[in-house]
Amino acid sequence: MAKKGKYVTYNLKQGKKVVYKGITNNPKRRLEEHEDSGKRFTHMKVTSRRMSQEGADKKEDRELVAYRRTHKGNNPKYNKDDDG
């Protein structure tokens, strides 16, 4: 298990629209990976303070559940369509 305080949650956004929710321990590297993969987005926004990987995973799951509640059961564009 990773050290406490190493991970953050983040959103990829296209304008104001969230197109991906995720976690990372290196936002700069992860941003480059998303750019290299061809995802279309305008910016990345970190949405949490640093926390354990377990805490970040749980927060991401909660955020995806809340997102689906307000988006007809759908995940953001680039997240997989399953619940986790």
C-alpha cells in the first residue's frame, strides 16, 4: 500500500464539462499520459488534497456515483461504463 498523503483525485474537463474522473500520485505525469492517449480535454483540475491511495479510490467512487446520479446513470465520457 502507498504512503499516506501521496494521491489526489482529479477531473479532466472540456470547458466546464467533466470528461474524466481519476486518481494519481503524479498529476503532471498523468496529464501527459492523457494528452498522449488522444483524449480531448481543455484542462485538468485537482479536486482533493493529498491522501492515501485507498482514500482516493473511495473518494473517486463516491464522485462517480454522484456524477451518475445527475447524468442519467452515465459516467463521464472517458470513464469506463461499469461501477468500478
